[in-house]
Amino acid sequence: RYHDGPAVAVRRPCGAPRAALAVRHATETATSSARSGSDGAVTGGLAPDGACRADVWLWRARLCKTRTLAARLVESGRIRVNRSGGASRLDKASRPLRPGDELVFAVGGRLTAIRILGLGVRRGPPAEARALYEPLSGETDCLEATDRSPRH
């Protein structure tokens, strides 16, 4: 049989019901996880000080389709963050973002400036994602006038 617990051969005494083994296995698994200090809590990208990883936030806010693409965007150095008057480039996906931070980045030829309003707890529907930020100004095209000509 395959089970999630430790690889221990358990032999059922003659006449013992199978349910007794299931109960024993469940209690052994619970005590082993308690010994290891695992409480099963998942932080979900939230830091203890009310911050969130940059790649996780970009993914939750639906500004990037995947966390991998969000991490690539951050690590390429194309995102600037303005925090309490100081501007800096994000260079690592693990850098924390906090409510009140302002982000400026270019994606698909459009320059986007937003202010973070919330961190979120999941990648929810688009309406929930839009509540995590507000645009600072209208998106502006980064493309030159020659690039706007129709392609044939």
C-alpha cells in the first residue's frame, strides 16, 4: 500500500480491524508534523511587516500573466518604485512592495504608473485585482510616430 506517512512496515495483528490501522496512521502523521514544527500556515508571499514580494503582487494584480513573467519583468530592471520620496529600480523579484508605493513600468509599448492600494491574498477575478491599485495618470505610448504606421 502507498501512504503519506513514514516508510514503516505496519503489520496488523490477527483479528484487528483495518480501521484501527487508519487511526494509528493518522495519529502518527499528526505527531510527526507537530514534532517538526510545521503548523501548516502558508504566508502566500506576505512578509510579516505588511509587505508583499514584487513578483507575487504583480501576478495578483493581474499585471503579469504568470509569476515567472512577473519575476522576469522585475529582474530585467524595467520597474521603478517610488517610496516616500525616493525612487529606485527593482532588481530582485523578492523585493517587498507596500501599500502607498508607486510603480512605473513599460509593458507592450505603454508606460504605466500606478499606486499600490492593497496587497491582496490571492489572484482573484479582474475586479478584485483592479482594487489593489489605482492609476496615477493615463497610460502613455512609448512608441514613436513611425511605429504607429499600419503594417502591411
